[in-house]
Amino acid sequence: MRYFHVTPRGRLFKPFSFITFSTIMVSSAQTVLAQAPVNDVISWPSGLLLLATALYAALGSPVEQLWEIEPSSGISLFSGLPLISIPLMQRVTWVANTCHFIPDIRAADGVSNFWIRANDITASARAKALQQVMKTMHCVLWEISRDFLDEPKLNENIWKLTSAGLICSATQVASNASMPSVKPSPPVARDFLLFAATRYHAIQHWVVDVRRKGVVFSTLGMPFSSVADVESEDDALAIVAAQMVRRPHSQSSLRAKAQKIMDPQHEHYFLNLDKIDLDAPICSIDFHSYAPERSKVAASLRELAHAYYVVVQHIKRSRPPNLDCRITGHIARVNVGQTLWIAILGGAVLDNGRLTIQNLPGKRDNWRVSADHAYLMRVETVLDMLQPVVNTPAFEAEVVFSGGINRRSAIPFFIAGLLGQMLICYFLSIGTSAGVWTSVVLANSLYAGKLNDWHSIYWGKSEQPGLKMRVPGSKKLMCLASFDRSSPVEGHLRQGFLLNVLGLIAATFGAIYQFQTRQALGFSPLTFTPNWVVYTSIGFCVGTSILIAVMLTLQHTTEKTWSENQMLPTRLMTYCTLPTSLVVAGLAVLFRIKGIPHFWPILDALTWISGMPLGMIENGRIFSMDDNIMHLVLINRWMMGAVASAVGSSAPANK
């Protein structure tokens, strides 16, 4: 489901008026016919070809894919269709599979999705969510060894363990107390986020010496992913600085300011922290693949040190009871995946990012509930689902991951997709299709789900980048978080706009230069679409409409729900589709009897325009409605296109 920007209403009809007028003028001057050779796919009668495609789609394609193919959802006037907000849709009880928490959007409830304004979630609710998460998940795991990483054993001449599993210098007396005398402030979600930033993709085996105020801190011999004990933020500065030096150049400017030391045994660096501005942004951490710069986590060394200090004190408080790591040898090691999701579920992405929670068991009624309640209930359910794997190595290994594909590599696919769309629409127009709708929808069906539009370039080739969490024990996604508000707002060009408009232009040129192109390529002479194809398409169109009407009648005479608020989307969809379908069928019969098939653009225009309200209700690309009925409605709309196509390529009067 995608969100449509609100645009002035006047922008809706001018492009459609131009498109409709141009198509009618082209078609009135020249009848578009089907190609004759039966051994070529483009020789099929146009109506029969679209009928076959619609029937194929009806066998197994999900409603979401059918909507992707539907042209009226793609031609969206650059920045999206005008949005119709219906207050009644906010006053019903819905059940949703997916819940999006996104700032600065229009809140909406629906069968498929909830859109909830993340900036409506209060600070107290975020604090409660963080407390819930911290009771269930730990940012460190206590482990004895990391032999599989070829980690050297703890050198007790350099490092010693505290009772909480933290490490401290062997020359420093390890404190028996698990807490400092002055209790620090509890960590907030951003503290966990920055704490994870000090470890995420850091190169563990590099040795970094950091000098500050004449004292040198060295990472030599530190166990991988271990946590150094600190008693103040000042102590933490050298540690977080060393971790920033261990990062790639693109993720921290501190790497370039460190001096490389000639050492045959280690990759060794030296940094004089006294010459560094502690308040300047020093990190730009990309937590999900190929994130844009504005979506990276930025912080100064002082911010990183504060986060490190308060989280270390939290680790001391949350260590397992009766565990003395000085005796057992357990080391507290940072679990970056759990630390990130503590931050995310605790509210770290709610102000400028997006958190989607989906595929949860049971009903999720969301009528007249606050954003706080919706958020807390979903966080609680997620934590319940994670119980089998939380605080185990399986959580990071099997449940959480990040994904996304470089946008630069998408540009060639984008260009190839647009060119392919134009070529297919052009040759469908000269060889088969009598209607622009037919040309575009058939070309779209070849590209559905592939890279072919500006949206795919902007957010990634096959999936938008983000931090992801699976439902434990399955491959289904349970949570997806992004530090950029990537959905439902999708940039200035909505998905499918270039695809469908360039296809439309190509199909129009195909009609204009039909004779010249066919002659140049040696196409066989044109033949008319048989009457049986025309009347078969009309029969299918009317039959599908009757089937929808019967299903709705039987359902709602039994349940007595037709006039209730929750049936409003179904009523609107029915009023937009069934009367238009019958009008298209009736006009098709009239055009065939009168022998005026060149009036087919009227049928095409009705098909396009009648689909527009379906993409304008609330935030929905597919609005809240039963998927089975919506599936039939989309097939019915394809049948309307088949009718226009068949009529346009049939014989005129006196032939």
C-alpha cells in the first residue's frame, strides 16, 4: 500500500482531457486492426489477447500485483492523485495485517494497513516501550570464548574482567561494586542507537592507540565485541574514538585523522585526541544498506561517549543474578542486532524514520485507539514472538538483517525498462491493440514487479533498504525499520508515472505511423477482429459484473451490513465499477451494431477514468476492502479494456 500526495484538484482532469482528445482524434482518422499471421503472438485479435491475459491473471496473481498492472493507478500526475479523505473510514473497527508508524502523514485505518502518525506517540509511551524492551532484550550476551573468530585468549597481563563481564586495564583495580556511587540517568532509545554505532561494522582486529591528556588508551588484546568499564563520560571518550578509527572512511572522518604505525603484526593506528574537536560530528553510520546521507546516524564524540557511559551502567545493572564473570570467565559482548532493535522498538526512528510491524498473530482492532496504545500493543506482541530466540546468538544470526541494493546500479535497468515499455506499447498499437488501455496494460503485465520506474531507482532495485526482522522460524518479515521516511511518501514521481505515460505516447505514435511501420517491417495485411471475439469480450465483461453483484447481494442480504460504515469502501468501489462496466458493454454493442468501431476511445477513456477513485481514498493504493471482491473488480476492469480493444479492431459499417 502506498501513500498519495495531495495535489490541487484542477490538476487531475487536464492531462486526461488531453490524452482522451488526442486518442479520439488519432483513432477517428484511422481504424486500428489486428495482424493476420496466426503463428505470431501479436497476430492474436486484440480483445482475445487481453482476455487471455486477464484469465491468466485471475488464476493466481494476488490483488496487489493486479493493481500494479492497472494503468489508472500509475498515471498519477507527477506527485500523486488528489487524496479523498472520508471521515466514516475513521469510525469503524478494522483488522489489519500491517501497521506503519510514520511521522507527518495522514492517519488512516484499513483492512490491509494502518497508517499511524509516529509523532503522535508521546514521550511517556516511548519510555514505556523502551522499558518493555529492556526487560526482554539485552544489548550484550555473556559468552566465554570466541574460538570460531580466531580471537586470542584474554591476556590477563593487559586486561581483567569485572564481575559484570566488562574489561578494564590490568593496572586498574577492578571494582567489586556493580554500580558507581552516583547513579547515572537511565539510557534512552538514542543511547542504544549510538552504542550500537560504536560496534556496527567496526574492524575488530585493528589496534588503535588514543592519547588524551598524556594518557594512552590502547585496544591491543581487547576481546572482540567486548565492553570496557568506564566510570565517567570522560573515560569513555578514548574508547569511542578508538572505535571510530576502526571504521571505513565513509562512516567516520576520524579514520583519516589517525596516523598509521608501522607494525608487522597488526594494523596499527595512533590518534591524538587532544587535537580533535569533541563536539563536531564525527560519525556517519549507515545502519541499512546504501542509506542516503540524511538517513545515516550522525553524532559527535561527546554524544557517543555519553551513550557509551549510560549503556555501560545499564549493562552492570542488568547482568544475570549470581553471575560473577571474574570466576566463570564470561565476557559481556555487544550484540549489535539486539542493541539496534532495543533502540528501534524503544522509539529511535519515530521522529524521522519509519517502523512497519506486520504478520502478527490474532486480531489487531484499531478503532478509536490512540497512537500510544497502538504502538505499545504491537511492541508487546513483537516481544512475545521473540521469546524463543531473544538473548541467544540465533537472534542476530537468523532473525535480524539489513538489506537494500545500490541505486546507481538501478539506472541502467530503469532506462532499459522505459525503452522496453515504449517498444512493446508501440508494436502492440500497430499490430494488435485497438486501445491505449490495452497497449499499456499488456506492457505493464510484462514488467510487473520489475524495475521500470523512478520509484525503483530512488529506493532500490528490488527492495527498499532497511533494518529487518523476520518472524522467528519463518522467512516472513515481522518488522522493517528505516531511518528515512521512505514510505508511504515515495518521492516526486509516483510509481508507474513515466512507465505508463511513455507507453501511452508510444502507443499513440504507433497508431499514427501504423501503415508506414507495418510496410517497413513486412507485416502481413490487416484483418478485422471477428465478431465472436467482440461479443465474447462483452459477455465476459457483463458476466464478471453480474458475478460481483450476486456475491455482494448474497453476502449483504444475509449479514445486513451494506449500509454500515465499514462497508463504505465496498459501496464506493461498486458504484465506480459496475455501472461503468455495464455502460461500456452497452456502448460496445451500440458501436458494433451501428458499425462505428472508431468510437472505441470513448470506452478506453471510461475504463481509465472509472479507476481513478479507487486510488484516491485515504492513504491507500489499494484501499480497505475485501481482497476477493477487489480481485474480481480488477479483473472486471481488464474485461472493460478487452471490450474497447475488440470493438476498435472490428469491421466498420459496410465491410
